[in-house]
Amino acid sequence: MKSSHKEFYIIAEIDQQKKHIKVIGLETSDGVPYYSCLLGEDEISQVRKETYGGWEQLWGDLSHEAVAQIGEEIEKQVTPT
């Protein structure tokens, strides 16, 4: 099992403002990936891609639109080209 966490930055719109978000890739004890999203030092959300293909927020109070956009940006970073 990999213990290293992938970290990268994305830009996504939250509350009608583009924000630089630090994303840390993590996984549950059974290997399911999820992502911690931080603004500065503050964690604002945790998201994961569900089996049906959509992105869901595990923790936080972002809008569905913000979660979907963050998910799109995460996919661009983690999907091999």
C-alpha cells in the first residue's frame, strides 16, 4: 500500500471567486481515494468521486457546483494523459 500522499494545486470558483486550492490525495483504510481541499492552512472540504461518476462532498459546506468544479480540476491532475 502506498503511504505517500499526492499534493497539488488547483484553481476553482468558490462563492463567485476563483481560489487557489491545495489538494491532498488520501485514501480510506480500504483503499478508496478521497481528497482534502485547503485554502491556506484551513481545510474547507473533503471530496471523492463516487461509483456513479459524480463528485460528492464528504465534509464541508461547499455548493454542489463548487464540488463539481473541484472534482473536474482534480481529475485533470490525477488522470494520466
